[in-house]
Amino acid sequence: MSCKSCGSVNVTKLNAEMNLHFRGHEGLDAPTVWLFPEVVVCLDCGFAEFSVPDRELRNLQRSPAA
């Protein structure tokens, strides 16, 4: 696997804990969405990527702040 940003092969997979929330004042009242994804991080340039699972993606889509 190589970095999609810089092409380096110096990447690692890490487990993460994320709390997603919407921006702005509207986001203060919207419920947050917790994720526990596997994140691929480039150890050379810092580029990182992950996928949002279907259940959490539906929660984000249903939020009034979306």
C-alpha cells in the first residue's frame, strides 16, 4: 500500500476513536457521531484516510445540521 498523497510506502494502519460533530452554531445542538475506524497514516507526509461505516454515515445524513 502506498500513500495517495505523496506515493510513499511508509504508511501504517492505526485504530482510532473519533467524535464527529457539525461546524457552526447549528452543530452545537446536533448529536455527535462516534467512530472507531482503522486509519491509514503516511509517516512521511501525514496524509490520513478512513471510511465511515454505514450506520454512522446514516446518522450523519439524518442530522438536522447536515
